[in-house]
Amino acid sequence: MASDVAQTAKDGASHVWDSLQGAVDGRKKAGADRVEGIVAAMREAADAFDEEIPPVARYMREAARGLGNASDALRERSVGDLVETAQDFARRKSGLFLGLAALGGFALVRFLNSSKPSERGPSGGPTGRGAVRSTELTAS
């Protein structure tokens, strides 16, 4: 009886994991496609800088190459491989990993804050309970 319950739970967890992996694989492809678009834009920008600022063009191409490699890895490797690589990197370069995680967290917070509906009124000032209305200022 207990072994049947354990087997059922194991089968259910396996099914959930398979579904999750399928969803993540679809997101991986979309993410890789987006990164490839960024790489193309970076290469175009580098071409534009070739004449005027060659060192900037060179750095942009190097960054584009690195992003292209990341895009390829994202597309070709399994979720498990990507997690394992991240864990290995975290073990080998823990300080850098923590710094990148903090930077990613700050970027995520800024993104989420910028995508929230504005809490500013039409004049650009704050709205809500603590806001002073222009009619209150002229009534004094």
C-alpha cells in the first residue's frame, strides 16, 4: 500500500517535471531568438562605429560573439545542463556569481518598477493620499 502511494507520487512528480521541461524548452527557444536579434543589432552598430571609433566596434563585436555563444548554448543544451553549468560556475566563482545575481536582481526590480502603472498625476506629481492638489494650494 505504501509503495503504491510512493510510486503514484513519483509518477505524478515525473509528469509535472516533464511538463515543466516542455514549457521551459519553449521559453528557451524564444529567449535564444531574442538574444539573436540583439546580437544582430550589436553587429550592425559595430559596423557603424568601424570608421569613427574602431575600439568601440571591436568591443561590440566581442560582446556580440559572447552573446551569440550564450544564445547557442541556450538553444542547444537541456535545462538540466544549463542548471548544472550555473551551479558549477557558482561553485568556482562564487563572488562573481553573487555579484551577477545581485546585479540581475536590481535589473529585475527596475524592470518591474518601470512596467507598473504610473503613480503620477497628469502634471507629473504624485497622486494618492499624500498628494497636495493644486486646488488646495490656491484655497489658502
